[in-house]
Amino acid sequence: MINIVKKISKRIIFLIFAITNLINLHFKIRVIGNLLDNLRIVLLKISGSKIGYKSVVHANVMIFNPNNLEIGENSSIGSNSEIFNYSKISIGDNVDIGTQFYINTNNHSFENTKLPLSKQGGISKEISIGSDVWIGARVMILSGVTVESRVVIGAGSVVTKNLETGYVYAGIPAEKIKKI
């Protein structure tokens, strides 16, 4: 009985997060916008996310499953981002993520030639983003990817494979551009 009450209360808290998530006052009344950012973090933690000190999730960030989200210290997720975390997504310390970020741990399966593609289900793989990473606006990171520490990903890039430490990546798909 106690477990059911805990689950229901976590879902109610997550619903309150979703409602406060719709309010973006950063460009009108910054003080209230900052308070709402702090409230969103508290609500996400109560809902099951692990979020470090001084990290921020800005307004209009869609999060599928708060239990599968870990964010380190002093990290930021820009507004209007989408986090489809069917599996765990971990984000390290000092990560700056731009607006309209898209990340998805799920991918479609298409191995069975006798079934329609839409009926074959999906495969979910964890995504890991290291520390000291800068991710530009409108970046997309797909299932199973590991972004090592100290990486820059240029705006509009699509990350389909692992990215190694110490480089700037950009493009569709993201490729090494230069050493940091």
C-alpha cells in the first residue's frame, strides 16, 4: 500500500513539474524565471531524477521518465528540449546544452522481414554525456551514444556514434572538425 502511495505521489509531483515547465519568464521577469528553474529541479528530484548542485533545467523541457535522468553539478539544459529517456541518460558536470536539444534512447527494430516495420518494436540503449561538454542549439543525440568529457558539439549536429575527448564535432552525422 505504501509503495502505491509513493508512486502516485511521485506522479502527481511530476504532473506539477509539467505544469510549471510551461511557464518561461526568463525574458520578462528573470528573478521569477530563476525561481521557477529552481522549483523544476526540486520537483524533478522528488520525481526520481538525480540532479547535482547548481544544475538547471530551463522551461519547456519535455522529460519522458524522470527516474532515468542523471545530471551532474553545474550543468544546464536549454529551453524547448526533448528528452526521451526510456533507458538511462547520464549527463556529467559542467555541461552546457543549448535550446531545442533532442535526445532519444530508443530506436526502431527492423530485423524481421515478415513483419511490417511499424510492428517490430524498439531497442533502447543508454546514453552517456561526460563532463565539460558544450552542446550547441538543436543538437540531436541518438540511442547508445557515449560523448566523452571535454567535447564541443556544433549547433544542428546529429550524433549517431561515440565522440572522443578533446575534439569539436559538427555536421550530419557529426564528424571531428578539430582538436580543442
